[in-house]
Amino acid sequence: MQVASLHIELDGKKIFFASDFHLGAPNPETSKIREQKIIRWLNSIEKEAAAIFLVGDLFDFWFEYGKVIPKGFIPFISKISQLRDQNIPVYFFTGNHDLWMKGYFTEELGIPVFHEPIELKVGNTNMLIGHGDGLGPGDHRYKFLKKVFVHPLSKWLFKWLHPDIGIKLAHAWSGHSRITNIEKDENRFLGEDEWLWAYCKEVEQKHHHDFYIFGHRHLPLELEVGPKSTYFNLGEWVSQYTYLEFDGKKPVLKSFEE
């Protein structure tokens, strides 16, 4: 499996991972409260952070027109800018809600944006990190839709919609997501049907990783992949406020408590 690779030295610090902020959902008022909580979490970890990985669906919708980005999220973006000013590496991954993220954060803040899983090496520890959408068995409808959405023609056609129209349509579509439809009970553990867990097992047979770290599932998980390999899911920040902390020995799932 050919994937991009990063190497980070901890120097006595820690690496932090979080995903599925879904800023903008389900409405501006609720999103602003969540945004402030995310900022307080970032404030609490910045002195210890060797790097911060934000692993997809940071925004409930994101599209970069030629000269326009979606309105809002200034406190969050400002906080990320402050972290970068302190030379703390920050890495973004695209998820299924913000897959149209392009070069804005890289050009303005020097933040790499990854569209596919990457390998992270910390000392002798090898990890595979990604958002997780479209991986593993099943979900053929979404996999087909993702191919349509990321096709250059789809992006070219969408950008010609006036932003007020395009973003309104996108938020209407986003209303079908799990984050705004909790009555679907899709946050329960699926056992052997956990598709990201199955994906990790498949990859592990071909190439060993000590840890697999994904988002998307909206359910904090720590599951054995093999005798020396573990899959972690990061959960979400709408109700759980969970994140992963790695000190060079073993990742630990935590919940942000104030």
C-alpha cells in the first residue's frame, strides 16, 4: 500500500488526535458553543503538543471557491493560526463533509491537508491515520457518490453556483448525516460488522502498523487488530468530546472535561 509518510519526534511532548467537529451543524448557535469548547481544548493541550492531527469532518461543509470560503469559524481558524505562530505542527484531513477542502489552509497557515490515509512514524512506532470514509467492506452507495463528488467536473460545476445557493444546498444535503439524525442509532457498536475495524485487519495482513487511528464512525473505540496492533476511533465533538493522546508509548482515548 503506497501512502504518504510523516516522521515526528516527541522531545518529551505528546501528539493529539481529534476529528468530527462538524462545525456549522446542526445550527449556528449550537455550533458556536461547540466551537468555543474546541478552542478551550486546544488551549489546554498547546503547551504539551508536539503536533495536532485533526482527522476530518472539521466542518459540516467546506468548499473553496476561487475567491470565497464559507462564512464563519473565525475563532477556530484564529486559534489554529495562533498554534502555527507557536510553530506547533497542525495537520488536517478531509472527511466526507469537507472533502472539497483544497489549498486555503496550506497557503494561509502552512497546514498540510491530506485527502487519503497516511503513515505516521514516531520513533519505532508506526501508525496509519485517516478519516475513514469509504474504507472497508460495504457502503457501495457512498463509495459511488464520493467518486462523483471528487470528480473535477463535479467541483467545476458546483463552483459556478452562487455561494449563497451552493452552500444552502450543501447544508440541506448535510442534514441527512448521522450528526443531525441521532435517532437512526448509528452510534452503537456493530461488532464484527464494524467496517473500519475490518479494513484495519485487512491492511494488517499486508503491512504491520502498531496503531490505526480513524474518525468518521462517531463512536470512540479501542479494538485489537492483531497481537501487536490496535484500532482506535476518535469519536466526535457533538456530544462526546473525545480525543486521542500519544506520549510515545501507548495512545489513550480521553474525553475533554472542563
